[in-house]
Amino acid sequence: IIGYAPCELHGVKGGMTNCQNEMKKAVAAGYWNLFSFNPAAKAEGKNPFTLTSKAGDMSKYQEFLANETRYSRLARAFPDRAKELFEKNQEVADARYTHLTKLVDLYK
């Protein structure tokens, strides 16, 4: 299992009591994708690769990053560099989702 699990070091605003909400926000923003692979499904005539999450709401992506201290701290210390890195992060997340949608078709 590969999962997104925020920890204290991520510095989630509102504390670790908001952990599940942070996970939901990660998926909604496109920072994290939900998918599964079950090779046994192929024998049943089903697609073994399932992409559960929808495309992220990229308008909320930067807002998601700003909600974690590890990112907001970088933005305060090095605003120009942070902006560049956060934009690249968003591009990579979008490309990752595109790749996952191609895997759905590949395993059909």
C-alpha cells in the first residue's frame, strides 16, 4: 500500500486532528491520487488497474500546499524559488494523473 499520510513534520494547519481532512484535500487538489492494482481481476475479465480519484482541482492545488507548514515556510524564506518549485510540483501532479489515466486504458 502506498498512501499519503500527513505527519507532525508536515505542519498541517489545525494540527493532526485534521489529518483525514488533509488527506481528502490532497486528493481533491490532485496532490495525491487514489488507485489500485489487483492482478486477480484480469482473470475475472475486469481491469486490474482502477483509478478511483478524479482529476484534481488545480485551482486548489496551491491552496493545498499553503496549508502545510513545510511549504508555507519555504514560501516565506524564499518566495521566488518557492513559487517556481510549487508551479513545477503542480505540473508534475497533473502529468502524473494523465499517466495514471493512460494506465487504465493500458490494462483494459
